[in-house]
Amino acid sequence: MPQLTALPDPIARDLADFSIEVPSWGYGNSGTRFKVFTTPGTPRDPYEKIADAAQTHAFTGSAPRVSLHYPWDRVEDFGTLADYAREQGVEIGMINSNTFQDDTYKFGSLTHGDKAVRRQAIDHHLECIDVMRATGSKELKIWLADGTNYAGQDSIRERQDRLAESLSEVYGGLADDERLVLEYKFFEPAFYHTDVPDWGTSLLHCLALGEKAMVVLDTGHHAPGTNIEFIVAQLLRQQRLGAFDFNSRNYADDDLIVGAADPFQLVRILFEIVQQDAHRPESGVNFMLDQCHNLESKIQGQIRSVMNVQEALAKALLVDREALADAQRRNDVLEANGILMDAFWTDVRPALATFREERGLPADPFAAFRASGYEEKVAAERVGGDQMGWGA
């Protein structure tokens, strides 16, 4: 395997400017339909979640924002929470709505046949916009569990009409410098059909809403075999990729550490992003982790994920794009593929270690955090109270 000991200056600059948002829920207890495992030191409130998230940024230097989930992260004063985040060296990122854990939403939220239920769901999203303004966030992220379990249960067409109407009202609550990002997922928890199952459905609704509406792509939200890099290319082509959620999956939405299952896929996806300069901050694409760590240490899982994305991005940036374009023009299939593979097989870890040390960071953030004693410290301090997480 070829080894890179120093990053070329352009690649180092791009990596220094690249940042990843981390999810507050990634630091709480999570699990599966069968069991949620607890861990000593798990945060008991949003402040402790942010303190843990700040550790990811402190050791990697590349995770300066924390997404909140509302109402999971409800506090009395969101301005105070935002101030605390800044004191910890991070800031509040996207505000994520939640219309999947209230009994009212058993048969849908923004798509529900009962206007009163839709009203409740719309008002919840407008409240999320208030949270955005209190925290300094500019983005509302919507993922819907809406769908049906049986053929004939409800009108698929009418649910789309209700969704369009509901989203339009939420969209109307945004200021000019705020935006809505709409996530999709091809199945779960609905068994027959999901109301926003794919990127095309999300894109159609976003195009109808206006320029402040963008699509969210989550790597775990596709059927097996889906070419995710193609979807990335299409959404970037339409300038509608608003956010990209990193995780890894084996069968469905597993939310494993990004790059764990198929690291070459991660490089392929990032290469499509790099080709259109969408990795740069001015592109407006918000890259974030969307992972719920069940067996592994939460902070360690987030740090490893950030490192995996950095490694994959460095490899994508290493691709000789001129040589690739030449091979493509000549229809030299194997040479073109070989150019990509050469970048993928390059060991960039020594170069990234040097890059981090030059920025005053540990060469190996993962090992440095493990040796820091932080986990032992919070395990001793966070005794009593209720650990945060979602009940499954």
C-alpha cells in the first residue's frame, strides 16, 4: 500500500476548512428495537451532551457544531445553552424536529388526515424555528416517520397533497437567511409506504417550496445496491444538496460508524462531492454525523467517525483528476478505475497525523482521547439523575 507522509498544500487547506457537525443524540443512550444499553457517564441533560460533543472537536479540530433534537434537547433558556456551547468551543447547528414519538402522530403528522393533528405538527416545526433563532441556528431539519402499513389504509396521493400544504406553511415561517432541509428514508417505521421515501420525492417538494428548501441525504436511507454517489451528483447538479448525513450500514439504517462497512463507498461519494467543490464551506452543504452508538463508547465513536471522514476526503482529494479525465475521454475503462483505486489504496494516516500536529492537535485524536481520562472523570461525576437517550 503506498503511503503519504505529507499532504500537498491545497489538500491541507481543504481539510483545514472542512468541518463536520455532530448530533447531540449521538452522545446519549441508544439501541435497537430490543434493547437500549446504558453506559456510566452518559449525559443527563443537553448541557452535558454539549460538553461531550466539545471533546470531539477539541481532539479532532473538525467538529465545531452540534445538532439539537427538539424536544429531546428542550431547556428553559436556549440562549443560555447556546452561550454554554460557545464557552465549550462549539456552536449550535441544525435544529431537528420530532414528530415520531407522540401518540398523536400514530397515523401521521404533516400528512395526517385530521387537520387538527396536522396543525399540531406544523406548530411544532414553527416552534423549532423559534429554537433556531434563540440558538443562532439557521437550519431546520425535517425527517418524517409518516407512512402507512397496509395497502388501502389511506390515499397516497392525498397524503402528498397534505404534506405539500403543511411544508408550505412551515417554509413560510422561515426568514430570508434561514432554510429547511428535508430528509428521506425508503422504509421504517411504516411497512407499506413512506411519505418521503427517496431523494426524488424530497427534491420535488423542495423545488415546489423554493430556494430555501434543500434535500438531506443520509447514507443509510437507501435500498441495498443503491448508487449513492449518483444521487449526490444529481442533487449537486441541481444545487439542492443541503446536508449530508454520514453513517455506515450493512442491511438498513444501521447508524454504524461511517466507513465501517464500505470505506471505498465513502471515498466514491466524497469524490463526487470534491469534483463539484461541495466539500468547501461556501458550497452550503452541511456535513454531519447521524449515528446512534449502541455498543461502543459515544465520544470515541464520534471521534473515530470524524477521522474516517477525514481519511476518505484526503483520498478523494488525491485523485489525479486530469489523468482521470484523459482516461475517460479515451474510454480507457481500466485506467480510469485504476486512478481511483490508486487514491483509495494510499495510506494517508501518516500525512494526517503530521497535518494535525501542525495545527496543534494530537496526531492520533482517538488514542489521545482514550488517554485523557475524560470518560473516567464524567463517569465519577455523573452519578444520579436520568441518563438521556431514546427509549426502545
